[in-house]
Amino acid sequence: MDKPQSRSLLYWVLEYTRIFKQIKWKNDRVRGNEAYVPTDVEHVANILTHGVWILPSVFCATSLYRESDVYYEAYASVIYGTALVLLFSVSTVFHLVSFAYKDSVWREVLHRMDRGVIYIFIASSYTPWLVLKEVPDSGWVIHLRWAVWILAGLGILYQQLFHERYKLLGTLIYLAIGIGPSVCIYEMTDVSGVTELKYGGAVYVLGLVFFKLDGRLPLAHAVWHLFVVVGATIHYQ
């Protein structure tokens, strides 16, 4: 019996190109405050881009605590480390449930948690910087240590009351709470680490562009996840 002729390289290129074109990389853009429904490919990308960072975040959080020498360092490491683990864990579970159980009530609960954890992570990102750096004994800067958490709490309250109703306003609130407290650098005597603070913040802000591009750019939300990873890595250092 004759052996079947081997396929040419061009054949396989065309075949994989055809398969690639058949993949649905994004759904249509939604209108108003409707929820965007990712494609299966986007769901998987959303899960993986944060899921693979859960164990590394646990390792980083543990390392921060072990390297703490004094009470304030341990306090700051626990706050930031816990928020870091929550950020990637809640995000991954939310996207996993959204993929597997699209109409589940748990999807709504986890979506709210996912959005709320972002505010917690913003406040926790400022906490080590505000706790471990020397700040003036008088003035408004010293109050930021607790004020950032008040702002985070107000952000969570707004998000729970108006969940997915005013999306642009919600994004602007993220920006305000994320950028606003950084003006304290002008009042601080010890500004070491400010470069990492600025670069990490810039990465988050740039990532928000992709956060708003669901339905316009394929895998936009997964790209946003990668910006979060990079920003968190810069701040961790």
C-alpha cells in the first residue's frame, strides 16, 4: 500500500491560519452600562493571566514578613502581602466562575468582591510607604496612613451601591484614589523609593486604558491583568 503523501509546509500554514481565523477573540462592544461577556478564549486568558501569580504572590508575601525586623515592617508586610494574594486569588476565582457558571449568583458576588479588592489593594500599596517612611509629625501627610483606608472604604461603598451602573465614573474614582495620595511626596523628608512608586503607578494608569477596551481590542482585559502584574512587581521591589 502506498504511503500517503506528506503535507507541504504551505498546507499546514494555511490550515493553521484557517483555524486561527475561526477563533472568536472578542465579542461585540456593549452599550451603556451593560456587562461585557468575554469569549471563551478571553475567559481562559483572564483566568491564566492572574491565576499563575497566586502562588508567587503567596511566596512574596511570606518573604516580606520573614524579612521584617521591627513591628512596623511586619505590620506593613502583612497588610500589603495579604492584599497582594487577595488581588490575584479573587480575580482568578471570579473569572473562573464567570467562565464555568455564567448565570450563577456567585458570579455577581465574586464580581463585586473583585472590584472591591482593587480598592483594598490601592490602599495597601500606599501603606508600606506611609508607615515605613519618615513623615512630618504635624500636617496632613501623617493622617494619610488611615485616610487611604477611609478612601478605599468609600470607594467600596460606592461600588457596592452602584455596581456596574456608572462605569466611567467608577474608573475615575479608581484613578482619584490611586493617584491622589501620591501628592504626599512633596511633604515627606524621606523620598527614597519614590521612583518605584511613580513607575508602578504609571503602569497601573496605562493599564486602565486596556481595562476600558473590552469589545474593542481582543484580550483587552487579560492585557490589563498583565499591567497589574507588572505594576505590583515594581511596587514589591
